[in-house]
Amino acid sequence: MLLAYSGWSDGGDAATTAVRHLIRQLEPRRYAWIDTEDYLDFTVARPQVRLRGGQREVAWPRHEFFCAELESGRDLILGAGVEPHLRWRSYASNVVELVQEARVELVLLLGAFLDDVIYSQPTQVYVYSPHPATARDFDTEPPIYEGPTGMLGVLGEALALVDVPVVNLWARIPHYVSTRPNPRAALALLQHSEALGDLHFELGALEADAAKFDAAVAELIASDPDLAAYVRELKRRAFSQ
């Protein structure tokens, strides 16, 4: 299972872009959903009004899970939605129940955060597991972060407490690049997911988007003297260590 949530844990929309890329590519069937009435503040995540066949329709934000059968014969469950605003423990319990009923063997929680990183360097992905046995199996870093957390942190702990293998992947992206989405970080998250889950994805389209993104960011920085000076200082600090 791969999960991502827009909002606090989705810098540059990288994590949700990664999962939605797979949903478009694999064309999975809808497997399950969680009613968002109890978990979203609709004044923040507002429903959208659409016209279909001349009829007005209100489309509510959804938390849906999709299942794709891979060529290997394994099933992959994908989920992406708005990070819940309310009743996090109850929401996490619903996800844990879904994971257990589906007999998921590994959960990958995707996120991205803004940091002082050089935009032209390969995207770094911080990988860790709150589940001790999984951390040993995958030789991941122990979690060392302390501070505010989001749904990914809550889900990671909830899954580990019921002995479900879970790994968190966080892409580090440059805070001074506001262009969204960030396909380069999305690509890095999926490449690391492939390695962890022994999976294979078709990433050609995302690689092309990442190349265009890189070119646009390079042009943006070259056209802004202050931003270019800031990036040079980042490089000086990085290469002097």
C-alpha cells in the first residue's frame, strides 16, 4: 500500500503527485473509501460544484483507495487525499482496519518537506520505520524527529502498534522553489518505493515532467540575482563541509 496526503506533509505536492501518477498509469479499480464527513472541515477543503449534462452536481472531497494487480501477480493499494482536519485517531483506526482486512504486507507512507537543499542535486529521500522489525529488515534509519507531526506520523505509529510493517519516505525539496507540483521529488519517492517494495513502475512520463521542471527552475534562478546568490551560498556551505 502507498498512501499520501495533501497539506502539511506534502511539500510541492510531491507525495500526492507520485500516488496519482500511479493511479492514472495503472487504472486500478476502486477498492474502498472513507466517508470524509467526520474528518474534513469543508470550509477548508471545500466541495466543488460541477455541471454534468446540464445538471448541477456537488462533488465532495473523497478519501478513496484503489487496487491494481501488478504483472508480478501482487496487488498494490493506492490512496491519496486531503489530510484529515478532525478526529485523527478515529481516522487512523479506519485505515488500520482496512490494512488488516486487506492483509497488506507493507505500507509505504509518502511525504515531502521544504528544506535548505540545492535544487540541482539529486532529491534526497529520508527513509525510516517506526516498526523495529521493519527497520531492521530494510536497514532504515531510526526516527529521530521531534516536534509537530501530521497524519503520516500518526498512521506510522498506529500501524506499528498492531505489528504492520510500515516505512515512511520523506523527500527533501528546496524551500525557495514555489513551483507546484514538484515532479522531480515525486519521481524520487516512487524510485525509492520501487526499491523498498520490490516493485516496477513505468516512470517515463514522470521523468520527462521532471526534466522540464528542472529546466524551468534553472531558468527561474538564473533570472533572479538574489535567488542565484542564495543558491551559490548553499553550494558553498555544502561543499565546504
